[in-house]
Amino acid sequence: MIDATHYVALSLILFCLGLVGVMMRRNFITVLMSLELMFNAVNLNLIAFSFRLSDLAGQVLAIFVITVAAAEAAIGLGLIIALVRLKDTVALDEADVMRG
């Protein structure tokens, strides 16, 4: 039977993969996808513990995390469009041109 330990282990693996993607990649789209993976790992943890404790607070908090992830995706898309218009690339090394 699958218990909370399995969900926590899967969540840890997903979060670590996302963290490695954020730290190692230079492509803006890949970094945003890695952030989404980290958000999903947190959501998995919230839902697993909410189910384990028979409390709906974790599920409600997961809905808020999904809302934040959607806002992050919308802002990230706007940043990607602005970066491509300025430099014709999505490399994070070129993102310093947007400072001024």
C-alpha cells in the first residue's frame, strides 16, 4: 500500500530535479519549467499530508500555490517575449539588458 512516505520521497525527487534545473540551466524557458516542477513537488506534499491528516487546509493551500504558479507563468511569458524582442535569445546571460 502507498503511504505518505512514498509521496514524500517522490516529492523530494521532483523538488531536487527542479532545483538542479534552476541552478544549472541558462535557458529561461527551462528555468521556468524547473520552477513549475518545484511548485508541483510542494503541491504533492501538501496534498499527501492533507490526506494523511484528514484536513482540508493542505488542499486549500495547494490551490493557492497553483494560483501563484499560474501568475509566475504569465509573468515569465511576458519576460520571455520582452527578452526575445530585445536580444533574439532566451539565454539568461543576456537578461541583464532589461535593467534600464
